[in-house]
Amino acid sequence: MKKSLPRCPYCDTDLTYLTAFHIKANKSYYCENCHRRSYIKLDKLLQNIAPVLAIAVVITVLVFSIFIKAYLLGATIVLAWFLMFYAIVPFAVKLVPKGKDVGEVGNDIEGNRVLK
Ligand SMILES: [Zn+2]
């Protein structure tokens, strides 16, 4: 299964890793290249990984704080879990066309005047 960074569904412009990471919490993406908006969807994979991550963190915390008593190592591993999770987030961002284009000039969702 090959995962790639999201790209604009209209003009095929690839998003950078940082852009994909940045927009993940938004509802829509505005393409600077073709000036069109698309919906942002997160891959189901991410929703499946989140509970696994939570369980892994809990187990790590329990094992390292109660049994091994290596707090710093435990904290480092927990941090590593989160870093791994965040590292794959941009690859789970998907852009979906917004259906029919609206008007020539209008306001986007944030109320900015844009060329469509
Ligand atoms: Zn575009």
C-alpha cells in the first residue's frame, strides 16, 4: 500500500508535507495554484491507528512507570509513539473536489474575496 502526499484534485499540484500537516484540521483547502477549494478528508487508516496509539501509550506508561521504573525512557518512547503518528498524518490527508464550481468571483468560506 503506497501512501502519497495529497494533491489538488483540480490541477494536480502536489501539497508539501508541511502544508498537508498544516491543513489536516481544516474543513477545506484553498489551492493557491488554481484558486479552487476542495474538501479535506482524513484517511480511515488514521482513525484506526488513533486508538492503537492510545493503547500503546497507556501500556508504555504503565510498564515504564510501575514495572521498570525508567521514567525518562518511558517518556521518550511515548514521545516516539506520537512522533510516528504525526509523521504519517500528512499522508492520510485527502482532497476531494467540491462538486460544481461556484460563480466567477465570490467569497470563500473565510469571507475572503477570491477569483474562482
Ligand atoms: Zn489546484
